[in-house]
Amino acid sequence: MKLVTIIGARPQIIKAAALSRAIRNHYADRIQEVIVHTGQHYDDNMSQIFFDELQIPRPDYNLHVGSASHGVQTARMTEGIEAILIKEQPDFIVLYGDTNSTLAGAVAAAKIHVPIVHIEAGLRSFNKSMPEEINRIVCDHCSTLLFTPTKAGLENLKHEGFPMSNDGPYTIDNPKVYHCGDIMYDNSLHFANIAEEKTDIIQRLELKGKPFILATIHRDSNTDQPQRLSAIFNALIQLSKECQVVLPLHPRTSKLLKTNLEEKLQEQIFNNPNIILIPPVSFLEIIALERHAQLVITDSGGVQKESYFFKKPCIILRPETEWVEIVQTGNAILADADGSRIMQAFQHFKDNPPTMFPEIFGDGHAAEFMLDKIISCKVL
């Protein structure tokens, strides 16, 4: 069986590591994987290091699309992916999450009748102003096999009319939905101890034994709006009076700090010894930071989950989240880009550190489950 896997952003590269590892260890005699990198994240620190560090096979194709407007970027990727699918003639295309690479893969494959496997299906923020929400909805409704990591995802698909107990053969018009657990949980378990051995970021930043907050900011809804970005950084300045704040700077954030923040606020950030600004980090480094942090503040969907995996409270810099379970369990708080709500959430977790983290993301073997189902499924 031949699978074409589409990746383009860092989270997809990481997720693909779990599937590629499972193929290499358990299915090498039954599955051939062809990896296509769209080049959506294209610099070495944001992409290549992840292939090296996570031992992902080198991409068979790289479209080198780079950054552009949504329309231009998606169009270039759709054209490139279509040509590869026609050449490779795979049994399935595997798509992850909700990026423009996901949307392009879904449109290209559906139009030429290549069955789609969507990993992380069913997630909804119910905010269609987010490009990711459009991407994930379109991909789900173009897919033949949908693997949802959570029960909430399963319920979302059920409410949208997806059949829950249909028989094969499966098609885009007769799709199959599986609740499989989260593939990122597979990775977090696998790489947690490796991270402690192979990265020295905690020692390098002199954080060992010290309480610190890990913060990540990258969504355009925060970085591109001066008022929201200022509110977030004013809150981080206040929090830095409590303990150190470690902030790996996404290229988007690094660029826009200097254009979207007032000069006085920039000075308070760059001259603050308790705000540690560092370049983008590798996956092993972010895992090490998450494991040692006291608290996580983020607008990243992946970092939200990882904070939960490592039993750390999380303040979410968005008005809603597709990972509703971590909020429902009381281990994360939606604060948006509201300084007072961020401070209130910090005080809440300081006074009431969470201790219960129910196992809602599976058993750490989602990749094997998915590959078993892909191999055994009947499709037209």
C-alpha cells in the first residue's frame, strides 16, 4: 500500500514523525510512505531541524512554496500536490490538522478521487473567522477516513451528519470515522526522556530548579493587531515580577514586535532581565521547557495539549479553543488577549494548582491504531 503524506508546518512535521516511526517499526513490509513537504515553513530553524531531530525520512518532494497570501499559497500547493498524486498514484493521501497544506491536499486529492485520510478530524473552534476552522471543515468533508483524537471531535462529526456505524466500502460519500486518541501524545511519550538526554536548554538558560513561565505567541490574530499584542506583553511584564518568563520568538512575532508595539513597551520587554527572549526552539527543546515550566501561556493548539500531557496549567491567549477538554477539566483557562483575564488566570492557578489530568488523549498508540485501520479498510 502506498501513502502520500503531506506536511508543511512544524506541528505536521512532528505529527508525521509518529506515523513514519510506526511504519518503519511495524509496517515496513506492507506500507510505502511518500513524504511531500509543501515548504509552508521553509527556514532551517523552523523546519529542517525537526527532520534531523525526530528522525523523519527526508521528504521525497519539496514544493518550496514559502509564505504568501492564503490564496496564493494554497493555489501553489494545490497545483504541486495534484501533479505528485497523478505521478505517484497512491492508495491514500494522509493529511494532518488544519493548515493551508491540509486544505490544498484535500482539494487536490478530492478532485482526482484519491481517498483522503484526515488525522485530527472533527476538531472545531466554532469560529469561522479563523482560517484553520475553514481548512479543517473542508478537509473533513472531503475525507474517506477520519481519525478524531477526542470524544468531542467525535460528537462534532456526528452533529455534522457523519455516519457513526456505516459499513464499507468507504468513499468520500460514505466516510468512516474513528476515535483513535492523539498522535501527539504518542510523540510526547516517546520523546520526553530523549529530550532530557539530548538537549541542554534548561541548563543553558540557567532555569534548573527555578520556577518559570513558558510563553509562545504566533497567531496572526494576536501578532498582527497592535492592541492585542500590547495587552499580551503588558501582562507578561507584570508576570515577570512573579517569576521568569521564557519566550521562544516565532519569526512572525519577532518581526512584529518592532512594528506593532510602542517604543516604551519594547524597552520594557528587551531590557527586562526576567523576560528571556530566545530564537525558535526545536521539538525536543520545547518538550524540555514544557516539562520544567510552572505554567504555560500560549495561543498554539499544540502547546495547549502538550501542557496537558505534562500536567501543567495553561492560559490560552485565544477566545476559544478546539481542545475544549483541557478547559472543561479545569486545567486551562481561556483568557484571550485580555491583560486582566491573563492575570486573574495566573492568580487562580497559583492559588489552585491543578492536580487531576484525566487520560482523555488515548493510550499513546494512536499511530498503530490508524495504520491498522488504513490497511484493513475497504475502499472503492
